[in-house]
Amino acid sequence: MNCSTDKISIIVPVYNVEPYIRRCLDSIINQTYKNLEILLINDGSTDNSGMICDEYAEKDNRIKVFHKSNGGLSSALNVGLRNLSGDYLGFIDSDDWAEEDMFEVLYNSAKQYNVPLSVATYFTNTDLDESIVINRDTIPDGVLSTRDILLYSLKRDSYTGFCGYVWNKLYSVDMVKDSNVYFDDNIRYGMDALFFTNLAIKSDFTGVFTNMPLYHYNIRESSMTNYNPIENSGFVFAAYISVIQLLDESKYNDISKWAKRFYCYYASVYAEIAIKNNDCKILAEMQDEIKRYLNVYISTNKEFPDRLERINSILKLK
């Protein structure tokens, strides 16, 4: 058991996750790293999620519950950021869960290399199976520069296990507070990448990557059923336009091509949904979004002729 005096604050946004939240909270309160502050932000749940949060708070004095009207994931995360008191910060989605040594491993790595960011890879879980996410390209051991970190977070097909998600990482609270970075309340999807890119550019931090799966990302069939990708595409595009602008205006502007490539990829996915739905209007809109950064997409995918063939076939459709 780790007996460090450093406190880790864990922010858990909660919204209508009654079937999953106990597993999530059990995985947190049973962490081998014991000096935790657990911030549960109930974002106007209409099921029993809020009551379960209160129940756990009565059993564990490390838990603080905040009840608020529904404002979206970004607003819930920001409540946590404004109320934490720890030395380090982690995030867990309330339908996901963590390995019992996740925060001990991340903390020890951060301390060993004296860096403000510690990252691990993760599992993807469905009702049927569990898979370890493996990077296609190798991330070296030792201290990573800001440039490395931005590349690994945005070149998503090569470094899927790193990515710009906030939940497979541990952050120095001083770094987060000094940067004064918060989640954009107007963006409901893609906010992770925007928050992380903004934090990296403003803080110019170093980090370390541990090639161990420590987080369980739960892909819920009910969540996928209720999620309308076309309806929410505007949030994703807005998030990545902001990411691209941040990079283009920074000394890391050469890395923006990877965000632009991902933008095109997302637009192509939405285009395929429009094709499936026989929606010519949305298809035309997505073709325009693809064209926004098409040249970058082509130049960064020369080794993948199948991708170029796919994107060209989408653009030819009417």
C-alpha cells in the first residue's frame, strides 16, 4: 500500500448510470493508493444514480457529492475542477472502472520520472468481451516532451492507447490550476481532446507512458443506441477546429496535421452514416467537411492506399 502524503483527487461525472455506478465506485474506493479525494458530480440524474452517490458518501468519508441541474459532461467536470483539493488529479467516467492499482502505478511513474503527467493504456469492454488497446507504434520509455505528448494524443491510429482522453491519465494539480484550463461548456463531444491539447500547450509539460492497461472503457450498447452521431457531429467538429487553431497558433503547428486528418476521418464516418440513411443533404455537408482538410488527409495517408480509395469513393457519391 502506498503511504504517500500526496492526495489524488478523482473526478467522476454522473448521469443516469444506475446499472454501472456501483462497479465504478467500488473500483475507486478499493484502490491500493488510499489517499484519495473522490468528487462525484451528479449532473441532474433522473434515475437513482444520485442516491447511490449519497449512499457511498455515507460509507466513505473520502467521497464528496455535488448535485447539480443537468448541464452536460463538460459542466459537470468543471464543477470537479473548481472544488478539488488534491495534489494530483484523475478522471473516471461513471460507467467505466479502474484496475485496483491504477492510481498507485500512475503516481509512482510520475514520481519516478519527476513529471506532471502520467499515462497508461486501457481495456475496451463490451457485454461480450474485453480487449487490451495496443499502440501500433512504440512509445519509448522515459520522459516524454510536450511535442511527443501532443503527437501521441492526436495521431490516433498509431497511438490508440495514449490518445487525448482524460481518463487514462494522472495530472499534477498545480499544472492544471496554473494553466487555468477548463472544459468548454458548449461542447458535449470531443471535449477531452480540446482540454488536453489546451493544457499541453499552455503548460508545456513533460510526461511518462506506462504500457499497462489500467482503465476499463465500457462501450455500452444502450449508450450507442441512444447516441445520434449526426446530431452531435457539430460538437466534434467544433472541438477539433479549436484543437487545430490552438496548434496552428503554437510552436507545435506542424502537429496540427494529425488533428486535421482525424477531422477528415470523422467527417467520412458521418458521411457513411448519411449514405446508409440515404440522406443526400447530410452527405453533401460531410463531403464539404472532408474537403476542408482533404490535402492533409491525402498527404498523411500515403502509406494507406485503401484509406485514400475509401475517401475518394465517398467524395464521388451524390
